[in-house]
Amino acid sequence: MTVAPLLVAFAGADAGRWRITSARTLIGPPLPAASHIAISEGTPPALPSNRTFALRGVVGNLRYTNRSERDGLAAIQAGLARPQATRAALIPIRKTPAWWALAQDERRAIFEEQSRHIGIGMAHLPAIARRLHHARELGEPFDFVTWFEYAPEDEASFEALLASLRATPEWAYIDREIDIRLART
């Protein structure tokens, strides 16, 4: 199934649907401080004039999945904006030049065969919903902007998901990562 590209912007501002509860820089320089995240979809996305930062990305076709993985994800993944999912995480990451110098099949081997990225994620579905935004081709400061939503009672599962992913060989190729946690206002 082909997905029409959707441009999404996440703006750090003094108002928005999501209140920032913490912002932790894991690798690289931090983002400017903000109290909320405002999300806008469309071309061009509407951004608050008082923003301290804006991260843009495109949602489109899955790039590192094979057919059975794609079908498995579609069968159990929950959608965004579920009423009980009042917690979220915005995690922008940038991969090293060494990652992008690899051929597509080499990146796939690290991503799934070695790191089991999709398998790790599927173990935490449907409790945790996620949407990946590709940003590298837009010239953004991050390659990917990942959005997660979950209910407060699923926070331990979300933490386990992140710990598992960050312990994989894939994460040796990360040179910038920020972990922003949010609560829906």
C-alpha cells in the first residue's frame, strides 16, 4: 500500500496540545527550551510565531520493512490520538555519516537482522502507538523525528522499549538524540 506523504511540524512554544514534562539531551546539542509542543500537519504546516524551535518530518512509506513485517505492524499497531494515551514522547535522532555511507542492504542488516528494531517495537504493541517522520531529505537537523503515544499505565513498557533499542548495534550510529516527554493538556 502506498502512503501519500504528509508533512508534520513539531514546534516548541509556550502553548500547544502537549505540555513538556521533561527534555533530556542524550547525545549532541540540546534544543532551545519550551513548555509545550504544538503539532501541525499539512503543506505548509502552520507554526506558532512564538516558537523556540520547529522540527519537520514527512510520514510516508515504510522504508526498512519487508512485507511480513509491514503486515504484522498493520495488524496490531494502535492509532494515534486514543483517549487513554495521555502521555507522549518526541524523540528526534540523527545518525552518523558512517550510517548513511552504508548501502541500503547493510543498513537493513544492522536495523533488523542484528538489532531487531521492528521485533523490539512489535513486542510493545498495541500499548504504544508510534509514527516515524523522515527529516533527512528536508535538510532538517535530525534524520528522524519519532512520535510515541501511550497511556500512563504503559510507561514502564515504553521505558523498556527505549532501553532495548538503545542497547542495539544500531544505536552506535546515533550522533544526536533528544528525549522529550509530554502530557496531553
